[in-house]
Amino acid sequence: MQAAGSEASSHAREDPTHVVIAGGGVAALEAVLALRQLAGERVSITLIAADHEFIYRPMIVREPFSGPLARRYQLDGIAADLDLDLRIDRVDAIDVGERKVQLHMGGSVGYDALLVAVGAIAKPSFPHALNIDYRLIDDELHGLLQDIEDGLTKSVAFLAPQAEAWHLPLYELALMTAERAYEMDVQTEITIVTPEHAPLAVFGTVASNAVKEALDRRHVVTLTQSTPRVSADARLFVDPDGRELQVDRLVALPQLFGPGLPGLPADERGFIPIDKHGRVRDVSGVFAAGDATDFPIKQGGVSAQEAVAAAETIAALAGIDLDPRPFRPVMHALMLGPKPPLYLRSQLVDGVPTASEASTDPLWFPPSKIDSQYLSPYLVDLDFR
């Protein structure tokens, strides 16, 4: 692959390709960094983000258990570092004919290429459950842990409402809750209800078995191939057999929906359909990556891989001499909860996990929660500046 610097300088042109990236999360920042590395000054980049900071969300699950705060990075500093035009705003619609992004606070931004990485919309799954909200998780779970310590809560069910999701945080929270109950010397029954056919089945047999062993060590019961259903009077039932589980408290992953952006195609849940190079189907010049897309697994490392596939294609459109690689998902996860934590890895081939691995030693470097080609080393560098 051609490095960006020499290619960009030898083919400099007066009007660089203007790339608009909508989003401020992992996929958006991975795409920014990839384009800067691959295309240099051959592209000008406008980043449209809804918030002023990037939060390293996968580590938020530690905060209710007296863990350190998840890292936060100011986007204006990143924008200055990477020569970006930063707009703090939301995208309301895409005018694909005029190649313009309509902004929520008014006005529009034109583009030569657009990458949509605005993420998914999380909605509560059950009205009577503690629905995991990363903005509130510290306060909400602190209350649950206090009730466990005081003996007011003796059983908790952790619920995965849909198969197409990222289930790892549910397992982490269940294990850390079981560990905290053990440390407080209180008897608490912990149950996970999931549609998966095995714990974290997306990582394949070897990794799934390692996760099951960690659950068994903490006596966490896992009901697989099971769909939770909560009645209007807060009773928990498990389908397909419809049996009732008697539990004191419910903790649930949210249901995820796509952004459903006007002007772009979307499936029945609002997710944007893309091909293996991140191109939005049947729309010229528009790409998408991350949780907003119709790829069923919503996870930071996967989002980064989608972003790189899109960025390479955009760089080629900008005139860089490279052969864009298609998106071929490799799953990496650092699972908190077991002591020591577990590193899990698999490769998905036509949706089937292969080369399943699990280890207490790092399987990638840097051994971060989100394994990404560009963003992970960049954040490590920021941490040591």
C-alpha cells in the first residue's frame, strides 16, 4: 500500500477532494486518521460531530465498580492536530443530488465524498428494567450494587433483547456484579438471558467455552437460545417455552436502531445498507461505517475496520494509487470481569466465526479495548503527550 506522504506531495493539486465525515465516534475518527495517513493533503476533511468530546465508551462498564473513569478526548484538540474543519452539529438529511449535508442548526456542507458514521440510536428494551445507558450507567448501577449489599436485591437477570447486537457489556456487567456480591459476602443469584446459541458465540467455540468457564466460576447462570419478555407488571418470562423467572431486578441491553437519515436508503430498522467497501448501496459518493450500517455486529473494532475499508476507497477516488481492501471482519474483544481479563479473537467468514482464540495474554497490540489500525496507536500517543 502506498504511504500517504510521498504520494500526496508528488501529486498535489489545487483543489483537494473534500471529504465530509458525519460522526464523532470510533468509526469517524478511524476514517479521519486513515485518510490523513493514506491521502495526506489530497483530501480536505470536515468532521461533523454532535458532541465536543470523544469518550472511550467500552471502559465505562468499570465505573460503577470503582474503576477509573473512561478516557475522554476533546475533539477540538484532535481537529487541530489533524487539520480538520470541526462542526459541532447534527446531520438532519442528505441531499445526494446536490451532494450536500443538511445540518440541524441550519445551513449545509457540500462534499465530494461523504462518510456517515453517526452511530445507532439506543432505545430502552423494557420499561421495568434498568436499561443500560452509558451516560447514566455509573449512577444507575451504583444503586443496584447498594441494594445488593443491603440485602434488598437477592437476584438479578441480565437481558439481551435481540440477537443482532454487541453482547459483551452484558457479560462484563454480570460478572463484575457477581464478583462484587462475592466480595461483599452476600448471596446473589445472577442470570443472563440471551438469544445466542452459546455465550458470546460470535467468537467461536474456543472463546465461547472460555467465557462459559469464567461464568461458571462465579456461578452465573446463562440461558442461551432464550428471548426475554417482560410483562406489564414487571414479571420476566423466557421464550420460546414461556416459563417465568423469579428475579428481583432486571438489567437490559438497549435495542438498537439505525439513524434513518432522510435522503439515504435504510432497512426496516433504519440501518444504512453498505457493500464491502463501505459504499452506500445505489448512492454515488456516499459511504457509511460503524453502528449506523446494516452489518449486524455493533462493536468498536468492527466499526474501525468498516471505516478503513471506506477510507481506502475514498483515498483511491482522491487519486491515491492503491487497491482498496474489502471489509473482512476480524473480531477482537478484551473482556473485563474475569480475573485476569480475557482476550478473545475470531474471524468471521460469511458470518461464521473461525480461528477462535481466548487468552489471558494480549492477542494484539496495543492491547486496548478497541483494536483499531489507526485510532488505537493515536490514542496511546495522545495519552503520553
